[in-house]
Amino acid sequence: MNWVTLEEAKHHLRYDDDANDNTLALYIAAADDAINRYINTEVPESGTGDIKVAALMLIGYFDDNRNADKDTPTNGNYLPQPVVSLLYPYREPVVT
């Protein structure tokens, strides 16, 4: 599922030109993939706002941290904590 459009991401990041469109398209695809892997329950129509915000936040995180280094914020997970908090209602615990 695609959670945000290029135009929504550009508006969120306050980009007013097309110079970063290719990179943003990659960030959008990566955010969609990460969110779709994390969610393991059915998403009700009313929950899509949370997920859209989580996707925009994750895209912003990718944009701010283009080159992962020792100063990149981490919580030991592959998703930033605010994103996990928004997605948590759509994930059931998995026991392996």
C-alpha cells in the first residue's frame, strides 16, 4: 500500500521545486515498504491518518539522516520511536 504521494511528501518537507523528486520517490518507497512490513493487522479506514503521518515522519527522518553515521538517532529498531508509536495499534506481537 502506498501511504503518501510525492506531492504530500514535498509539502511536508517544504520542497517547492522538483530537484529532489527522484530521492523523495526512493524515500517514499522505502517508508511504504518499512511500514507495510511492520504492520501485521488489518488497518481500518479510520486508521489511515495515523499511518500517513507515520509515513511522512519516516520520510522526513530519511531526508534528515541521508548518510547514516554515529550521530544518527536510533532506538535499536529500524523505525524511529515516534513512527513506532503511531504504528503500534496496527501490530500484534509476534512470537518466533
